[in-house]
Amino acid sequence: MSTNLAQQLREGTTKSHSMAENVSFVKSFLGGVVDKKSYRKLVANLFFVYVAIEDEIEKNKDSEVIQAIYFPELYRQQSLIKDLEYYYGIDWQNKVEPSLATQIYINRIHTIGSSQPELLIAHAYTRYMGDLSGGQILKKIAQNAMQLSGNLGTAFYNFDDIDDDKTFKENYRNALNNIPLSSEQINQIITEANISFNLNMKMFQELNSNLIKIMVMLLLGSINNFRKKFV
């Protein structure tokens, strides 16, 4: 019996989705304003998030619920490693660590992975479906804004093991709808999906803070140059 979980998740997270899109960093990104230092920090933070999600999915893949959404072709770790090598160099592991907001996000994923693994559905849905749906648009924005050539620095957006995005998303929605869940579990998953959006927002807000600092530094630099020339 279908639970229509996919539609319930989409409708139940509409407000959170809109709020996430209105975080200044995200709005700037969508507008084509992308600071390379902030972006590479985002790549590092996402790496730690996906390591947590994918580790917990692997740990729980034998359960009936997680088995239904077990699609390793979605995994992002290896793609993000390619991007980290591009932005930080071959020794990237010595240069990155999760931000405070990212660590809170990671802790949440590990907590539910141990206590309520069915809630991992919410985090997988929020991240993977978002990446798959908007990935190519975001990739083009990043390439244009940071003047990247080819796939350098944008491997994250490439799902090499998925031939047809539309067909895959339809299969994923069907898998969600056929997971045997109680009404209470469905409500908990929707609540967790909203928590996931909120955790992502906190991560983006940190990056927005970094972007503001950079803009202030650029402004101060311009003012100082002006003074040197004309004052």
C-alpha cells in the first residue's frame, strides 16, 4: 500500500525549502555571486555531511526501511574528494575540518542513525533529491562565477552512475511511497526533513558571514586605495 511519502515530504517542507533559498549566501549564489573561498568551505562542509549520511546508510542498509532507499549511485563522497583536491590540493585532508554548524549537523545524523534509522530517509531526501534536481543549474552558475573550466571543481554535481535523472527520481519517489511506515513514522520523517533544512540553513548562514567579511575587507581596501590616491 502506497503511503504517498514523497508528496507528503515535498508539501511538508515547502516553507523550509523557501526559507533555505532566501539565506543570503544561497541568494548570492543563485544570482551568480560566488566567492571561491566560501565555496570551497561549502565543499568541505558537504563532504563531512555526506560521509555521515553515507556511513549511517551503510550501517543500516539491511533494515527493510533503509534498504528501500539504498542507492549507492547517489553517494557524493568520491565526487567531493575530487573537488577538495582541486580547491585545497592533494593534502586537502590536513586543511579542512567541519564548521561548528556542520558538526551539529553531523552529530544529528549519527544520533538518529543509532536510535531511529528510519529518520535517515529525511536527510537522504533533502540532500540527494536537491542535488539531483538543481545540480546542473548550480554547476553552470559555479563554473561561470568562478571561471572554472570543464568539470574542474564541480564534480559534486555529476552523477556519473545515473543515466537518466528524470527516470531515477521517479523510481526514488516510488521507493519512498512503498516503504512500510506507520502514520506516526511518516510525521516524524517530515519533521526530521524540516530539521534537515534548518541544519543546512545554519551551515549556509556561516558561509554568508564569511562572504560579508570578505566584502567588508574589499570595501575597506577600496577606501584605503582611494585615500592613498586622493587624500
